[in-house]
Amino acid sequence: MKTALKPKAKKPAAQKPSTYKKKVSVAKKTTILGKASNPKSVVTKQEGLVSKKNAGSTIAKKVVTKAPSRSVPSPTRSAETKTGGEPLSLTERYNLGGLFVCAIERANDPEFKRLRAVLRHLDLPSQEKDNLLRLSQGFTIPKLFADGVGGDKVSQILTDFIRFALAEGAYEKKWRDEIRQVGVWLGYFPQQFEQIEQKVFAKR
């Protein structure tokens, strides 16, 4: 008798990989590769960050920066008298200091305290002050200084010096005759000086 052969069991068909998974994995790879393979986008982001940092640093510098302070008066700067008149040039202020060098007697001001006060009031640079202090120890000619002061400013100059002397104190004893003498050298008669003086006293 022939033995019956058992039918062979069919092998299960191999499962095909789902196309969905492949697509997803490929998509992931392409996106990852796309990011890495595009160096320009990374560089532009970094450049943007650097530019922002630089901008921040410049702003900080602008805030911290301070304007330089002026400790020494500039020779080109003109001082304005307290009477509100036209400003006096450095040359005019220097010549006015020279007139007070002539007017203030060394015997009445041995330590140059009053002369120094006048020069400070005129806002002269330190070099000009020292020069005038040296001149006070020698012979000076008032006319040379008077010629360097504008004649149209004499009234405001005398008004300013009278106010200055009143603030310093002892006006009648120490300052009046000397300021009046400066006025005479500048072409003002004593009567004109007294009229200016009365106006100043009336406003006190």
C-alpha cells in the first residue's frame, strides 16, 4: 500500500513593509538632513544674534558716556557781565584786570587778595591771572589797558564792578575810589560814575 503523503503546509506569505512607515522615516531623514545640510540658515541666525549683542553694547556705551567737563575757561570764550549787557571778550577782560592792577595800590593790598578777587570775577584763565600779578609788581601804564576796552560797554562794566564791590564788602573804604578811577581811565567823568552808582543803590 502506498503511504499517503501529507500535504505540505503553506508558508505564510512574507509581509510587505508598510509604505506609510517608509514614508515617515524618509520624511524624518530628509528633514534632519535638510537642517544639517543648510548651513546658511544656521549662519544667518548666529549673525542675527551677534548683531543684536553688538547693538546692545553700543547702546550701553552711549548711556555711560559723559560729556567732558570744563575746568579751565577757554581763551576764546567770552564772559557776560551780570548786568545782562554785551559779552566781554578775553582781551577786554584782560585789559580791565590791567586797569585794576594800576588802580589798586600795593600798600592797600599787600597779599593781592583784592586783586585776585577782581581777576576771579573777570573769569580770566590762570595764565592771564599770573601775568597780571607779575605786572602789578612793576611799572604799568593805564592808557595801554584802557585802549583795549570798548567805549560803548563802559556803563555796564562800571555797574557790574559796583555790584561786585558791594558784595565783597567795605565798598566806601576799599573799592569806590578805585572803581571810579578805572571809570576815569575809560573816559567817564566822576559825575557820570556817581549817576551809575545811584542807579545801582536804588535797585538794592
